[in-house]
Amino acid sequence: MATQLIQQIRTISESPSTNIQLDQVRSNIDNQFTDLDHLLYPSSGPGPGPSKRRKRNLDEEIQYWEEREKRYTSEFEETSKLLPDQIEQTQSRLQVLLNSAQELSLNRYSIADKLSNLVSDISQTSQRGGVDIDKSIKGEGVTILDQLESLQSELNRLEAGLSWTRVLEQVITLSETTLNPSSHKPSPLAALPHYRQLNDFVLRLSTTLPPEMALVNTAKEIKETTWKGLKDLMSENLLKACEPLGWPKKVTYETIPVEARRDFERSYQDLLYLQAEGEDLHGDERPSHWSTGKGLYPIQAMIHPIELRFKYHFQGKKGTNRVDKPEWAFANILDQIYEHQNFLSSYIQPLTSKSGYENIDIRSEFTLLLIPVLLSLLKSRIPHLIDHPALLAHTIYQTVIFDEAVNEGGFELDSTSIYEDRECPQWEGLSGVILREGDWLQKWLQGEKKFADNQLNDIISSPDAWIISDELPEGEEEQSGGLKPTTSARQVKALIEQITDRYIPLPDLTYKLPFLLSIQLPILQAYQTRISGSLDAFETLSSAFVRHVPGALAGNTRSGVHIDQAKLTSGKNGLERLIKAWLSGKWVEEGMRKWGDDLFFVEMTSDLASSQTLKFKYAYDPLLPPLIRSISSTKPDPSVSIFDVLIDRYDTLASRAEDMIVRLITVETETDLKHHLTRKWDRPPSTETTEASSYLVAALTTYTSHLTTISDTLPPIVISRIYRKVVDHLSNHILQRGVYAGWSKFTEHGGLDLKSEVREWKEISFSILSSFSNLDTLIAVDFPWKKLEDISNILALPSGTGDGKDITFSQAMASAWGGDSGFTSFCERLNVNLSKEELQAVLRRRVECWR
């Protein structure tokens, strides 16, 4: 043992290697000065001592090591003088100790024998003279050893309690010293060395003792209370320095006296230095969420008077505390952000950057610490609004608007102290926080759905619901393509857009999607069902669609007033009802196509298609396109819209209404034309002009009325499509009933009558459609009548030999039953487009035909 000690002394007394010394110096310089800028221009901050935010400059570093060299040189000289005497004394004492150890070795054997005897004695029963040594120990035969062990355990517990008390006393003493005003001169920062001792002591306790021990937790609580007390004290100093500035009113910093500005800046930077020291001592203890209200210490302090005024006005008994006016509270916070932005950007931002927090945007930090003030109000108020859906919806909607205003004001969450040098999530806003609370989102949705359903019922039940509007909504003129909406269609579309505006600023698809799936799509489906139901009723009651209507449906008696259903489902009234149904459905359909191309809904569709969780949740929603809710699909299809299912249904509805329009026009026209088509077409030649029959006039009148009605209300492209379908039906009907299955065959003059009638149909069509048609449409007006016109021209061919210029009936006969070249030449000369079989069938309808 002595040899080892002597060897250790010799090793320590040797001079260190020059290379080792150079390596240590170089390592220290590299750690202290990372680059040339740190060497020449070191960062500095207020307060004594180095920290993570402040380092020594070059002169201070040289002076620091020179002083240490002088101190250690002096100590070395003194030690060198005392070392010989100490060695001699140590050797003498070592010899004495060796002699003593030999004697002690002999005494050990003697003591061991005595100890063995004593153990034997105390193992005997402790009942002597009829007196119990320890009355607290029950039972007979208790030994003295057992009693001693019990007493020793109690002694150990008392000693542990004494140690616990001493440790706690030391912690409390350091805490009181830190918070003692006498330690705060010239600034509370002077108490930081005492707090460092407290922090180091608690840290040693934490590493030495079990973490679940109550003493450790108590010591940590005292340490945290001490730090908070020091922070609160310096925050009060900052608020006192803010009073000459007029804070929290708008600050005109240029007009503040220099001394007051100096006090404010010193107090502000002192708090930042305290925070930097806290980061060094406590490590990264930033909160996990931005809504906790924690951030830069001085900004937290400056928020306090704003919070007090806010609570006084909006959480107290003042008239400004109104649950039906949440926008007042939101406006107050927005005003604070706006009023102080110049002061924060121009003066507070440079102060913060100089103190080592150059990555913090002070305006975003100020906004972040103001938001919990509103959050506290909402969390206390919304539970009382659960039973008042209108107030709840209004409050949450104002929250959404506030979030949107903050975003538009340039708020950046990643530029705040909480997320400095840390991954930052997307800011969800106040709305994202409160909508996660309990069932608040569901309550809001229920209120919004009830309001929307009531609005839809009011729209559909209004007397003006199905009136066609000539005035298009603002911004719809160019997109309408001549489409006119009904009042209900325009209002339903506006209702859907109003709902979209209410939830579009929400931060996440989880909150947005329920509005679409539980409110908007069901409204669109309900409106489509309402229009489809009206078409079902129309088909049931209209004679144009049902040949034999039961007596109960042919007319109705309600409250003693007879209602003729035929007047509602026939003629112009019936046609207008079908047109209104078509316009209503088409207007909403076009609106959905436009929404489907909107960036908001495109992103929603893409996000839903990419989210497996949401697709599982809404996998059985029938209003979602299968390609979106399919679990197997992993990539969104850009051609798919979230409205595709309803667009298809509305498109089917519009096609159905269009077919019913065609059906109504053709059936009513054909009904009026029925008796006219039974006329004789074989009249002999006469110089008198054939008068149009009353049945033909009635049919032309009906046709004119319906064609005028659709031309006044429908878009040109739709009119053209309906017109072609109607003319196809009428032409085919006239051919089948009047030409091929007529009561008589045709003479030349009968053919001329048919040709004249066809001309009348064309002239009427031209006169009605020419008011809006362009040149291409004018050609389309004639085209649908072409086949009937060709047949009427053939039936009107002259019977004689002719003058060689005009084509005669006999030439037509020869061409029809002759070669292909003659047939082709005949068609080109007469400008008809018929097959040889069709030409032969038409010619057989002339009385002169012998084939």
C-alpha cells in the first residue's frame, strides 16, 4: 500500500509532456473560438459570467489563463517547500501505524473470543427477575438481540429522517438565498450563482437517489418554484419599465425619454439572459404544443396586462362580454396584433436578435402568446353553448375567421421560440384545438346541418322556388352559357357555397370532410330527389305519359275546390314545369362541375384518396365516387371529382327532363295532328287553293307555342338538341301516319299539299329559332326536316312528260327500278338522300305507280 502511494506521488510530481500541453491548449482554443469571427467579434449579452449565449473574447481568454498560471505557480512553490517535511512526517507516522497494526492484530483474536461469549449470553431468554426488558414486544422468549435489532432499525429510520431534513434544509436555504432581495444587487441576475448551486445540488440528488423517492420530487418542486419566483420578479421589473412607455397601449417609442428606454431595454434583455441561462441549466424543456402560452420570457410578461384587460372586458361583467358577439373578443386580439406590430418589428426584434435569439420572429411570437388568451375564453364559454346550436355555430365560425385572419397577417409558427431548431407541424389554429375537445365538432356539425336543412326546406317551400330568374348571380354571366336558374336552384347553390365558406379555413381534412359528406352532399341529393319526385308526379298525372288515368288522378278536389290536373301537366304550363325541372337540375349540376375544378375541392379529393384512415371510415358512403373510397386504390386519379356520383345523378335527371320535354311537345302536337293525317291526298287538279284544315292549324299552333317557350328559356345548344329530337319524332309520325299508312294514295296535287305543309313547318321553325340562331344553327333548322321534305318533293313530282328541265314522276319510276347510275343521277338532280328501297316505297304511294 505504501509503495503504491509513493509511486503515485512520484507520477504526479513529474512535469507534463510538452506535446500534451500543446494538444490541450489547441483543443481549448478550438472549443472556445469556432471561427475567426468568434475570435475577433464575440457575441455578447447582458449579465455576468459566460453562458450558451455569451463567450469570452480573446483578451478576456488570455487574461483568464494568465491569472490561473500565476495562482498555480504560487501554489506549486509553496507545495515544493513543504513537501520534504511532509514526506519525513509521513514516513514516521507510517512506521507508527505499522507497529499499531501488529498490536491490533493480536487484540482482534481476543475480541473475537469475547464477542462469541457475548453472543451466547444475549441469545438466552430475557426473563430475569420477572421483569420484561421491552414491554412493546409481545410474546414470550424474546431475546435481547431481537430487541437490539428493533431498536437499531428505529434508529436507522430516525437517522434517515434527520438526513432527509438536512437535505431539505439545504435545498430550502439555497432557494431562500436565491430569492432574497439582498442577493439581487445590482440586478436579480446576481442571484444566478446561488441558483446554480441549487440546481447542481438537486441534479446530484436526482442521479444519486431513486427517481420515485419523495425527497427528489420535493427538491425538484422547490427548484422549479425558485426559478419561477426569480422569473416573476424580473417580469415585474420589466412591467414597471413598461409603464413609462404606456404599454399595453400603442407605443410611440421615439417619444419616450432616453432613461426610460434604457431601463426598458435592460429589463427586457435581462429576462432573455435569464431564459438563456435556464436553457443551459435545464436543457430543452420546451412545451409539446403551441397553445400552452409559453415562449420568450419578456414577451410572456408583456402579454400579462393585455390578458388582464381582455378578461375584464370579455370574461367579466362588462357589457362587452356577450356570447352572441364573439367577434368582439377576436377583434380585440387582432387589434392588439396590428397596433403593436411596428413597435415589435422596429425595436423589440433588434433587442431580441442581439440577445442571441436572432431566429425568432417577434411578431409571430407575440401572436402565439396572445392566442391562449382567446383559447381560455373559448374553453370556458363553449360548454355553455352546447345547447344553443346557433350560438355555438356562430362562435366556431368566428374562430375559423380569426384563424384565417392570423394566417393572412403573416403568422409563422416555425419562427417562434417553441419551434426554434425543431421540426414544426402545420399550424391548426384555434379551431383545430377546440374541435378536438369532446364532442364540440359533432355539436357544431349538428347545428350546421339543422340550419342547412331548414334553409333547404324554406327554399323548396317558397312560392318563388320554381320561378325562372332572368338575372344571373354575380360572376356567373360568362360561365352560364345562356343557362337560366330557377330561384330554388340559385339559392341551393348559394347555400352550398355558403357552407363551404364556413369550413374552408379549417386546418385538416378530418374536420372539413364531415361538412361535405353530412351536410352538402345530402342537401344536393335531397334537391335532386325533390326534382325527380316532381317528374314522377308529372308522369303519373300527365295524359302525354299515361294513356288511361284513373278518375281520382284526372281531377282533384281539395278543400271543396276542384283542381284540374290536366291544366297543370299539359300545354304551356306543363312544358314550363318540365323546363323548370331541367333548369333547376342543370344549374346545380354545372355548379358541381365548377366546384369539382376548384383548387379547394381538388385538394380535398386528392387528400381523401391518399388517406387510408378516412377511406376506411367512409368506405360505405354511397355519395362518394367508388374510385375515391376504394381501399385498393393508392394513387388519386386527377380526373375523378368528389361530386362525380351526384353529377351523374343530376345528368341523368336532366336527360330525363329533356326526354319528357320532347315527349310532351311531340305527343300534344301529334294529338292535334291526328285527325288531319286522316285526310284524302288524292284530290283532283283544281284552280282553287287548298285551305289548311283546322286540325293542322291547331297542331301548328301547339308546335309554335312549345317551340317559342323553349326558345325563350333554354340555352341555344339545348334548344337545338330538343328541336332535332322533336322534328325527328314529328317527321316520323307524319311519314308513318300520313304517307305510308294514310287513308288514300297521293296525286300530284296531294303531294303538292304535303310539300306545302312541310314548308309551313319549316317556316314556323325558322321564324322562331332565327331570333337567336347563328348561321350554323340556321342550317340545322332545315336539316331535321330534310327526309320529310325529300319525300314530299317526290310525291309532288308532275305526272306529264315535262319540258325536259323538270324531273317527272315517270323518270322517277325509271330511276327507282332501273340501274344504279340512273338512280344516283336522279337523287343528285332532285337533291334527295334516299335509298332505292325507300324511293320505291314512296313512289308506290302515288296513284300512278304501276309497280
